[in-house]
Amino acid sequence: MKPASLAFSLLALAALACNLGAPVAPPAPTEAPPFTAQPAAPSSSASPLDPRALDTAGIEECALVSDSDFNALLGQSPVDKVPEAEINKTACYYNFSGGQTVYVTLITDLPGKQVYDSRMQYLDSAAGSEAVTLGETALLQERDGLISIQAVVNGWYFNLESRGFDRQAVLALAHLFEARLIPYPQQAAEPTAPAAGEENPVSSGLNQCQNPYYPIVQSASWKYQLSGMSSGTFTRSLTAVRADGFDDQDVFSAGTTRQGSWACQNGDLISLTPSAGAAVTAAGVTAAYTIESNSGISFPATPQPGQEWSQNIVYLGQETTNGVNIETRNVMEMTCQAGGIEAVKVPAGEFQALRVDCSTKIDIYTSGALAFTFTSVSSAWYAPGVGMVKSSGTSNMGGTEIVLLAYSIP
């Protein structure tokens, strides 16, 4: 498989860097013929399952389902298990000798109904789905040979995806979790509103988005020159500004457009999926993404030299290249540290700018297997009241430099 298209499509969603290239059409995945199992009853003696207790950095994560349960419900056990080591999630890909796959994930840091409702905001998540009897609520979707179940089971968000097994067997596997998952732990009570006369630390209005190094103003725009791995220009603009967030857009001279949304929390800026699904479009290529999980921040409210922050995002992607559909899971881990104030000269002028150094890793999965890992290290310079004036970085796909040509902040 050629991973460049998938990597570039995802990178286009990262609003702090824009390393875009010409998309490359990946080949269509092959599909094994459906396997019809004769389910047997799984063992009833298994211990209650607490997904938080599984080691998210090792093979223990794949203990979500035992070989004996797979044999009982699907008629065979997996030949390969790939744990997905992430914060606040327990997940594993199971691959079978006949080409069948099973992917199971449980979100561990948020109540299941909250995650489920968030996923259901996106039309693609519910399109063509049907309600099934499982847990508190559940939807089953069958599309292009993939059976997907999204559910709230015993208070947890649960997702099961399978290719190559029949519907009855997949449902039986899902009901296994209904019987074994412990109840989701009770959450602490929400903080009460401040009493009369007390100050609320969260100001109303646009104060949520006020950031000295990233001005959030309706219709603000920045024009950049891109060179290195890709070349050309692009213009970034703020298309909508809300009290607690904003939408932005990059339009590239090569004809590609990136659209995204952000949330604001007391000046902290957090990259999000747009309400209609983040999208990147180029000639012959359309890629749409939604976010499965998102933790951390993209840019802090008042970064100080030496301050560190991070963000971890899982993107669910659907890319169509010349009529060929590819489904991906893209796991991004970004860590950043603020440096000092440095003098920077670019075509738009000379600035005293804060340097921010970041490292990024993106694991791109297709059909349950790791297809490609993108890694990069970069530095960006942010001028107060202006925003990013320069960015320079290298990755395992090449180097890129971005400089500010002009800007307009009403």
C-alpha cells in the first residue's frame, strides 16, 4: 500500500503545520469471503472485566477476548493480535487465518453515553444503522462487508468492528461484553455554579478564545509560502468565531482545501473535528474524518519558556480515491515545549516571536493492521498579536518550511 495519501490527508487536519503533497491512490483492499460460524456458548466462569486494569502498553490489552471465546463464538481463534496502546482506551485488532478481522475498543476515561452521543453527531456514524438489543443503547451498521456495532454497555462506550464473519456471530461476541463488563464507575458530581457575588473563573463571551500568540478574530487571514517536501502558497482564514471556539480553513495554491474546528477553554486552544466532519479534498481524492477520542491541548493560553503540553487524537477516516474507498484509523500523539523569544525575519516583516518545538507521531491503520507511521520534529515561531510567522520541520517523508507572506487581522 502507498501511505502518502493517507498521511497527507490526516496531516492536513493539523492546524499548527501543513505538510501537504499530491495524494497517491492506494490500492483497494482485498476481502475474504464471509465465514459463517456455528456459535457455541462461551464459558460463564470468566472474571468480570474492568478495561482500565488492562495494560495499555502491551499484549494484555488483547485479553479483552480470549482464544476460547473466539473458538466458541466464531469457530476459530486469531493468528495475530495487535494491541492499540493509547491513553484512555483499551483496544485490540484480531486477525484470523482466513483474512477475517475483529477490532474491539472500549473508551475508559469518559462515560459511555457521553462518547456515544458525541459520535452520533456525525451523520456517517448513524447512516444506514439499525437499533439492536445490546446494553443501554446500540446501533449496528453493515457497509461494504464491514459489520460495526457502537453501543453503551454497562455504562462504557463499546465499539466492535468485524469483517468476514456473519452478523449472528458478531452479535454473539458483542453480548459477551454485556455479560462481563463491570459497571462504569460513578463520576464525581459536577461543580456547582458560583454563589451570588462570587467571580466565575470562566469568563463569558470571546474571552474563552483570547490567546496572545494566536489571535482569534472573525475574518482574520494569513498567507504563507510553503517549500521543501511540498511547494506553493496557502491562505489560512478564520471562517467562524464563537464564544467557545472557532472554525478555520486553509486554501492551497495546488487546489487542496483543509477545513477544521477548534474549541477554546480559558485561552487554551484544542483542535477538534468540524460539526460536519473534517474534510480534505483534492483532484480525485476526498477524505473525511471524525474524532474517536481527543485529549490534551493544541496550544496553551499563556505559554512560558520551558512549558510542555501534549495532545492525543484518534481520527477515524474514510478516503475515496478515484472511486476506491479506504477506511483508516489514525492515532496522533503530539508533544510540544515552549522555547524562548527569538528574532525572526520573514517576507511579512521582522518579529520577536516565541519558538515552540514539537514532535509528532501518527500511526495509520488500515484493515486493522499498522500500514504506516509518520514521525516529525518541527519548530514554529509565534508573534504576539500576529500568530505563526514561521515553521520548519523534518519528517520521515521529507522536510518543510513555512513562512508568513502577509496577514490581515481586522
